[in-house]
Amino acid sequence: MRRPRRWWGRKSTPAKVETYTRWSFHFFGLAEIAAAGVSAFSQVDARLAAVLFLAVTAHAVVLMVVASRTLDWELGLRKKPVRPLWVLAVLTMVIAAAALTFAKRGPDNDAAAAAAGGVFGCVVTIGSGVLALGVRSHRHTAALVLGVATGTGALSLVLGAPVPAALFTAGVVLVGGGFISFTCVFSVWLLNAVYQLDEARETRARLAVAEERLRFGRDLHDVMGRNLAVIALKSELAVQLSRRGRSEAVEQMIEVQRIAQESQREVRDVVRGYREAALEVELAGARGVLSAAGIDAVVTGETAGLPPEVQSALGWVVREATTNVLRHGNAQKCAVAVRVSEGRAVLTVENDGVAEVTDDGGAARPGGSGLAGLRERLAAVDGTLEAGSAGKGVFRLRAEVPLPASAGAGVLEAAS
């Protein structure tokens, strides 16, 4: 039992919908065999039942092949299967016409007429519905169903059926074929919509990464731009003073050295993600980007009173965890909570939809380094990070950072 569940769990949401849609089309063929082919053995003699069964089975097999190849064409995986569509169309017309003729002009046997009528109804309605997958225009789909219904009514009149009976037959084909056609076309439209939504979520994840890179670039420019300009000016001033033999040149170079050392420290802060990384801002951003991706995001907790270094460390955890939720797995819900417990700031991030838990919180991916980088950043403030399964399909990330005694008291006062 584990293997099928694991096989299904490893699939993404669009892949699951595609598998469901593909097997739904195959189910039409199986239903046709069961309803018109197998049931014939209980209605007529074995010889006639075998003929009907073989005809229906041949039509169902061709129908399932055409449905699968047409779905691949709709998804852009292959060229349009023109020849298989024509084969299905011709086979549908031949079997339907033969079954209707046998039902109207065959031996005076109600059971045989009912069996042939069942074959006709299944073949013409399901066949026209699958053929509708080969056209992308709604007008062409409506014209196809209407044309099949009209042809059925005309053939019934030619075979000597009364006008009311012919109209009734055409109406049944119109309703049945229209329903199957609508079901097939809507299923393909829904599948394409699911793939587009998945692509949109991937795009949002890439935009989040790109936004972080832009933020890093802006911070680095803010730090280095001003400092390098000051260093250049003071160095030029030191050169001029040195050429004049002025002792102030040494003081200017000492100032240049100080600014350079300060720039190194600030650059390290930017690289580590500590510079002006407010936890409240990161939590609001996580809520917004998760909600935009269609994930039910619940963010709870207070950040007031937490020291800046603690907020920066936990803010980076929120940012990295949110990116992992967007890029890996198929999360429907994500809960982010911040609390203070026993002198420690605790951040937990839980999300569902994880097929196979790994070190970077998403689908199986060897060599992930996201959590390793977070552990290094938290280690700088004596923090710890735990990540792993919290139940079936649930991944939990827990970060803890110790608080100074004064800061812990301040947080408790802010919470009260």
C-alpha cells in the first residue's frame, strides 16, 4: 500500500490533476464497454452479443488512445493527432449508423433492438464528446455536437422512423453528446488553469528571490557608495597635504583607515542579512506573498520589545522559510508563530503538502543548503534551528534565540 501512496504523493498538484483528467477520459471508454458491450450478453444471444462487444471494444480502445494523444496536444507535448481523430470520427459514424440501422430495420426482436440502441447511444455520445477535444473553438465544438445530432435525426427519418421519434433521438444525442463534450472541454480548461496557476506561483517565488537580491544590492550600495566617496575625497586630500609637507596628511589617512574598517563591518552585516531586517516587516511580507500564492497563511505573535539582533536573525529565518514553502512541496496552509518562552524567542513555521521531508523543507532535493545557512546565522546570536516532520505531510521549522535578561523583561511588559 505504501508504493502507490508514495507514487501519488511525489506528484505535484498539476501532475495529480493531469493524471485524474487522463484517467477520467479512459473511464469513458471503460464505461462504454461495460454499458453497451458487456451488458449485451444478458440481452441477446451470444453470437450477436459478441459482435456488439467487439465493435464497442474496438471503438473504446481507439477512443482512449485518441483522448490521451489529444490531451498531450492540448498540453503542448505533441502535434495535433489529426489521423487518429479522423479514424475515431469514421469509426464512430460507421458503428453508430450500423447500430441504428440494425435497431430500426433488424429482426423483430425488442431485446436485440434495445442492445443495438444502447451501442448506438454510447458510441455516438461519447465519441462526439472526445472528438470535441480536437477543436479549440467553442463554436466548432457546438457545431460538431449539433451536426452529429442533426445527422442522427436525418438517418432516423431515412430508416422510416416517425418524425417525433427521430426528433427525440436527435435530442437525446444532442443532450448526451453536449454533456460529454462540455465535460471533456471543461476538464482540459481546468487542467490548463491549474498549470498556469502553478507557473504563476513559481514566478512569484522567483520574484521574491529577485526582490531579495535587489534589496541586497540597494543595501550594499547605501553602505559602500557613501563610504567609498568619503575615502576617495580624504585620500585625495591626504595626497595634497603630503605634497605640501603638512602633518595633517597622517590624520586624514588615519580617518581613511577608520572608514575602511567601518565599511568592512557594514558589508559583513549586509551579507549576513542583519542590516535593518525588521521581523515585523518580514512577517508582513511572508503573509502577503503566501496569500498571493493561494496559500492560507496564519501569522501570530508579538515582536515588540525584541532586540534588533534577535529580530534580524528571526527575520532572515522567516524570509528563507517562506521562499522554501513557495518553491518546494504543494502547501495549502502555512502557520508562522512568534512567542517568548523561558527567556528565549521562539519562531515556528509549519506547512503542509510536503511529499517527502528533506533538509530544506520541501520535496526531495539532495544537497540543499538553505537550512545550513540559517543555522550559521543563528549561531552568531547563540540561536538554534530544528527542522523535520511534524506529522503526515507536515514540515515544521523551529528557531530559538536566547534573550538578554533586560530584553526578556521588556518583551513581557510589551505583551502585557
